[in-house]
Amino acid sequence: MQRKSRPKLAIWKFASCDGCQLSLLDCEDALLAVADAVEIAYFPEATRTVVKGPYDLSLVEGSITTQHDAERIHRVRRASKVLVTIGACATAGGIQALRNFKDVKTLTSLVYATPKYIETLSKSTPIADHVFVDFELRGCPINKAQLVEVIIAYLDGRKPNTPHYSVCMECKRRGTPCVMVAAGTPCLGPVTQAGCGALCPAYQRGCYGCFGPSESPNTRAISEQWKAMGKTPQELVQVFRTFNAYADAFRKESDVHEG
Amino acid sequence: MRMTRASTEKSRSQQVIERRDFQLLLDALMAKGYRLIGPRARDGALVYDEIAAVADLPVGLTDEQERGTYRLKAGDPERLFGCGLGPHSWKKYLYPPELRLWQAQRQNGNMTIVPEPHAPERLALIGMRACEIQALAVLDKVLLGGAYVDRAYQAQREQVLVVAVNCGRAGKTCFCASMNSGPRASTGFDLALTEVLERDRHYFVVESGSKVGADVLSAVPTSPALEADLQKANAIIEQTAGQMGRSLDTHRLQEMLYASTESPVWDEVAARCLTCGNCTLVCPTCFCTTVEDYTDLTGETGSRVRRWDSCFTMDFSYIVGGHVRASARARYRQWMMHKLATWKDQFGTSGCVGCGRCITWCPVGIDITEEAQTIRAQNEAKQDTGTRRKKTS
């Protein structure tokens, strides 16, 4: 071990499915090396042992959906030197941000037997809407290799290699023929940020946009192409309203087709 | 194939391989220690991958291509090379999408650089088309021609044997004829085949372009090509040349592009361009890469990795203060200008070989030949107005 310190790592959960923080436990061979390099100080999903803060590096999963969480995130921020949000919920509001397009009271009355017990905000919002975020790691779920890369980059004080360009870059590097061109399969890859390794197209599926909008997404042009492939405006609304529905570029494009 | 090679009259003599003996050609190459790379059908497209037998080739298949669309379909049932180009280009074997350049190891407080061994393989590239040979010549200029040679490329390039195939059909996005890069392979190959498929005979007219090629051929049953065979092969290539689905008028094109840096064309393209980078990654001559440094969890090892990059990514032009080409307009202009104009100033050749991949594999079907034509039309219109003004004044 050449690094001088062993920073304290905390993992926090907000409104989410836990899939992203499980990516850390899913690191298999790398997990022991992670535990060597950092002190896992707060990780309720993995251990009841809690080391007191403040924490050097906080990984925050989930979105803000309640008043309670809107206050709690400030305490997390105060307890963290560096705060990294992980996953579509924390970076874009997640699938639960679908509520943002409707009236939340109508939704709670449809979903819950006794809606009066439900205290919730009208919108699900990303962490960066509430506190300063040092780095955002995209994905639904995040890619565990990228998570480890972010941790290493933090340890070495360098920028993580997590590109913001399109999924097409990864598709082409791995030699997958374009599913839009070769099969007429609608794919969000050209407007979606890389990071998954172009998983779906490798299995002849179109990209679902799990990593959110790419750095310069021309959503209008891809929509036009999808329309030419036979997609209706209603379908286009659904296509952009998934895990990253409330990410700016996808939200705006879905609004256009809602008409 | 070696970089330079004197082709003697003798080695240029043409032979005929019957279709039934074609496997023996592949066997002869493997016997000489070559791994065979050739066209195969996979995931609905033609890709380049390892082959060992005739059956691995896309036998009986052909393709239909247009801007933004590609479909494999049934062709002449017996034909071995009836498919045109797919999304892959040979650069992936010579200039891989991802290459670790070196590692660094920490030892007793010091850092040791561990060079990456470039262990080139003997590769026989089967089915290379004329435009692709030209693309290799362009890459040779870029990566080997200047003061700084790409050593990994060089090492692999020296171990490559090229078995070219003259095109028997041009696709709808092909325009090699206007770029003077095809459809006939005239140089840069070890062997060049023309597939002749007749009702009662299926054979290949073979031209050897090097000593190595001639040696390989001597291990395969052949007969000397008769005048009639040569005429048939020629007629096939001539016919292909007349079938080009696209054309690109290169007359004064460079000049016109330079006069069009602020043309509204770029805004119009930018409205459609996804900035996804597909055109650059399917292009057989695009050579831009990015270099990423990695460290590991232990803090003991670092590495430097080179990856295919694209002038359509934001980071490509990132410098202190921001992205030089933040708009799609600037990025498309950069790419097209480089391919068709500044490449010539930089390397003395066109960066475009007319393979048409960027047209077929653009998900929204942006067509470089069409954009060039629009620029030409605008330039000519401007000149007309200029001349008219002069006349009236």
C-alpha cells in the first residue's frame, strides 16, 4: 500500500431500488481490494457496524422524494468531504420521476389504499437539485467497473475515465453492427451516454437509454428517424420517459411528442 | 505485405483457380502460418472475423444498402464474395479499437515503465476490396509516413498478407470510381481475385502482386488464365465501375470547401447530425484516438490505454477553457473538411476512398456526397451571381 491514508467511505440511500449500491457488493474480486483501499465506514446494506463521520467519500444513491429526505441530504452533504451520486435516481430522479409529469395526489390515491398516510413531494428530483455534488456517475444500474474507476480516481486525485459520448462509440469499438441500420431496430444509443459497454445492441436490442442523455444529444433528429421507422408520438413519449425521464434532454423531447 | 515491393512481370501473370480448389488456397495460407481473417455474416451484417473454411464466407449472400440502412439478403446461391462492404474495416486488425500502450509498476518507491510487447500475428486478410486497399495506403501515409511512426501499426502491417477481391457489384452507397480507388485492385495486394460465376463454371482469375503471393499460389492447383478468362474478369470489373450508386465530383472540391466555412449547409446538417461518431468509426481511414491513464486499487500499477476516438465527441477538442468544437455544426464541418480538403494538405491524398460506409451506417442517413454537392451548388450559384454583377457593372 503506497497511498498514505485509507479514506472513509460512506454509502447513502435515498429513493431507489438499491441496485446501484449493490453494484459495489457485486464487485467480486475487486471488493476485497476496495475494502483494502478505503475504510467502509457507513454501508447499512452490507454491515450494521457504523464508523462515525465525517466521511471522506460519500456515494449517494436515490432521489429526493420526501420532505424528510430533502432535509437529510443536507446532513449527508455536511458529513461528506466529497459527494458522488450514483445511478439514474440520484443523477436524474429515476423511474419514480414519472410522477413529475402527473399530479402526485391523483397517483397516490390510485396506488395506496390509505393515501392520507403518504407524505411525499410532488416531484422526484436528483441530488444535485438540493446540494452541491462533486461527481455524477450515471446508469440504471451503474456499471461496477465505472464505480471502481471513480473510487480509484478519487484515491489518486485524478479525473475518472467515464466518457460522456454516445453508446455508439462503445458499439463500434466492440464491433457490433448498428441495430438501427442493419435491422431497423429503434435504438437510443446515438443520444445516450456510454458506460454500459453497449450491452443491449450486442444482443440485437435497441438501447433503452439507461445512462441518460449523452453530451450533445440530438433527440429531435433521433425522434424523426424513429418516426420514419413507424413509431407514434405516444410511443416516443414512452421511449424518453423511462429511468432518465426527468433528465433535461429526455424530458424536453418527451414533452414535444405529448403535444 | 511489405511496405514496398517491386512487382515483376512474372509475378503479375494471371492464373485461374477453380471454385472446387478454393479451399486449397485457404489451406495453403494457413500452412504458411497465416491466421485467416475474412468476411462473415453476423448479427445481420457482414463483419470481418477469423475464417478457416469456404463455408465461413457469406456464401450465397448479398446486401442492399442505402443511406442509413443495410440489409443482408439472398444472392446468387454459389457466389462467395457477393456481399459488398459491411460496418467493419480492416483497420481494427492493424490499429485496434483499444490498445494498452504501456504499464507502470511501483517498486521500492520507484516507478518502472513496463513496455507493452507488440506481438504481431501473421494475418491473411481475405476479400479486401480496392477501396480498402487504398484506405490502407492512406493509413500507411498517416501512421508510417511522418517523423513519428506508429510502431504497433508498423509491426502488424509487416505481417499482413492481402488477398484482394475485385468487386463484381457496386452498392448503392459506393463511389470508389469517382475517388479513383476502385473497383479494380491495381496495387497493394499479394493476390487479387476476380470471381467469375457462370452457369456451368465457377472460378477465380488470380493475379499475384508479390513474391509472397506467387509462392502461396504455387501451392494451389491453378491453370494459366486464358484470354477469354481475362476478358470476362475485366468485363465484370468494368460493369461494376458503371454501377456506382453514388458519385462525388472532386473537381475544385477542396477550394470550394475552403470557401464555404460559414455556409448555411453546416447548420442544416447539424439539425440532423446525432454527433454519435458512427461515421468516423466505420471510416477505414479515420485514425483519431484518445489516450486514457488508469491506476489500480492497490496504487501499485498504472497503465496507459489508447482507444478509437472521434472528432464528434466533445472531449476530442477539449482544452483549457472549454470545447473548441462545442456545436454539431463545427464538428461535422471539421470531419468533412478533413476528409475531403485539409487531409490533402496534411498528407497529400484524399482522406476519403469512396467506400460509402459513412452513408450507410449513419443512423439518420447523412450523405457526404450529397453535402458536397450542396456546397458545390452554392459555390457555383455564388460565382454566377458574381459574374452577372461584373457583366452588369
